Amino acid sequence: MQDRYYDLVSERVRRNMERQSPSWGGAARPDAVPLNYGFPYPESYPLEDLIEACATALREDGSEALRYGGGPLAGEFDAMVADRCNERGLQVDDENIIVTNGSAQAITVVCDLLIDPDDVVLVEAPTYMGALREFENFCADVRGVDMDDDGILTEELERILADGVRPKFLYTMPNFHNPAGCTMSMQRRRRLLELAEEYNFLLVEDDAYGELRYDGEDLPALRALDETDRVFHLGSMSKILAPGFRLGWIIGPPSLMEQGDRLKVDGGTGPFVRAMIGAYLREIDLDERIIRIREGYRRRRDAALRALREYMPEGCSWSEPEGGYFLWLTLPESVDVTVLMEDIAEAGANPLAGNIFFPDDRGRNNLRLSFSYPDEAELERGIRAIARVTAGQME
Ligand SMILES: Cc1ncc(COP(=O)(O)O)c(C=O)c1O
């Protein structure tokens, strides 16, 4: 954005713009397989049911559906979300849940509530780039804690804390991590809660993918294990229904949630959309829907893993996620993906470069592949293209 207003843009925004460089893969070719999108696959959208729900919302709530605040059906949606969360042990009552414009806005509410400039925020390294950018927008001092296949390394976290680092909060994705694909073990969940209590910081648990498990057993959410009311839990309709509705929520300590609600200056979260989805959820069985779409994701994940095994050159490794949308590919140290993104796009795939998921300069030999959107044949074509370019570079 080297235009005539550049000098007027704040330093904070300039830093954010630097994160959006072409190494994202954002400038890639439109005919390349979209392994970058964290989107549901298009056939998963229940279009006919939603047309019906839209008409029901208008018929039933009439003009109230269209005012600030909405009508009864919007309230029904909120109540259904709270009930579902309580079924998962998330300790919800009327006072401690806020419905937000996607879980992205839930992250903003947390930042608004908690971050003063230069506050330390700990994240898993790697972490969700949207959250990372938002923490940086709020001028936090963001530091990464390493992970392995069982999630955040609590021993490493303990060392950081014992060295005197005092975070305001730690942001984590215990289930089906974006981008790493891993799930935090039960032992680490408990240890993380203990450390949060011992060193008195808050936890922000982002569970955008929590209901999309394809193998193994569900583990309890951090908030369900939390006895000291220090976990904010973030949820979303985006991955189990559709991101275009922009519906998410945040559950947290009641005293802070009251203030969070006051800080959220947006005229209320989509009252009409809430009414429409309230009408939709009344008519369908959401659990059944989730079981059905999981099948579509499981097939895609398996196709992607098959292609990786078949085509990737020796010396490369990848996560084997039990759920969610993402595979995390590790290439040999000698490969720098940031200079390969154009070649990969040219060869026919649009993954994301790993470095954008780190608060520091790591991730240059990683790629994030999202398997949620392309079909199985496209996944094979895209992964084959990545393998071809990687092998060429390794030679
Ligand atoms: C981990 C994580 N959190 C939050 C979001 C934001 O999702 P939404 O605002 O659509 O709920 C995403 C989107 O991809 C995500 O991957």
C-alpha cells in the first residue's frame, strides 16, 4: 500500500501489513488447488433448509426480526448455543456468554478486555495467524511456546514462567490445532491449568474445530476442567454450519464477560441471522448433521494423507490429525518455502507458508495444507504438485 496515505497509517497497521506478504500464498494462481482455505466443502451447506429457515424467521418474528436486538428467535438461537455448551460441561449461564460476529470477534473481545500495550501474550508456536495478527494489532508482546504431537510443551512453558515471564493470558487450541493439526493430551491439559493457577494468568481456549473429530475419543475442554474460572472458551458455527453467518461465542468469567459485553460496540451480533439459524436448528438435528459432515472431512483427510505418503520425498514429515481441517507439513531444514510459493502455485497448489503462523522467524520449512474444501481428486493433484516442487528443491 505505497499510496499517498501511507505516512498516515499507524506503525501498528504497517506491521500488520508486513505479515500479509506474497509468501502467504495469497497471490497464487486461481486454477491451483485451494489448500489455503479453512472453508467447509461447498456440498456441506444445507441450502434448501436455510431458504426455509429464512422465510420462517421473517414470518414468525415479523418486523422484530429486523430491528436492533432482534426478536424471540434470535434469543432462541442464543439459548440453544448455551444448552449445547452446557452439554459439553462448559459452565454457561445467562451472565457469562456473549454471542459474537464469528469467533474472530470473540478474539477481539478478549484483546479489548485484557491487553494493554506491551503485555505478554503467550501462544503456541505455531498458532492461528488470525489471532496472532489481532494480538499484534493490540500491541501485545507475543511469545511462542513450542509444541509436539501432544500439544503445548508444558515443561517449556514452566521454564518460561520460572524465568520470570508474566503473561496476561495464554491462547491455545487444544483440539485439532490450526495449523499444527495436533490435539493436547489430557495430562498436558491438566498441567496447563495448574500452571495458569500457580502463575495467575488466564487461558483463552479457541475451540473452532472441537466438534469435528474423525478418530479417537473426545477429551474434555479446558473450561470443563477449570475449577478456578480462568478459562475463556471460544466457539463457532463457521465450521459446523457456514462461516458466512459470522456466528461465534465466548464463555468466560462472569465479572469479565459483563465488561466484555459493554466493550463490544457493534449494534448487536447479526439479529436476523441468529433468528434464521434459530429457526433452522429447531427443525434439524445438529448432532446428526455433524456426524454426516464429519464423513466428508474424514474422506478428505484420508485422501490427503494417502497422497502425502505416496508422493512426498523422503526427509519430509507431516501431522496425522484426528480432526479439524489442517495438515502441517515439515520439509527438510534446507528448504525455504517462502521462496517456493510461486513455483508451488505454478505447479498447481495453493498451500500457506508456515512462517505466517509464528510470532518469530520460524516456519520457513513448513506448509499448512487445508484438506476441508477441495475434493479427493483435487487433494491428490495439489499434494502431488507440492511434492514435485519440494523434490526439485531438495535436489
Ligand atoms: C482457530 C481459529 N479460530 C478462529 C477462527 C475464526 O473463525 P470464525 O470467525 O469464522 O468463527 C478460525 C478461522 O479459520 C480459526 O481457524
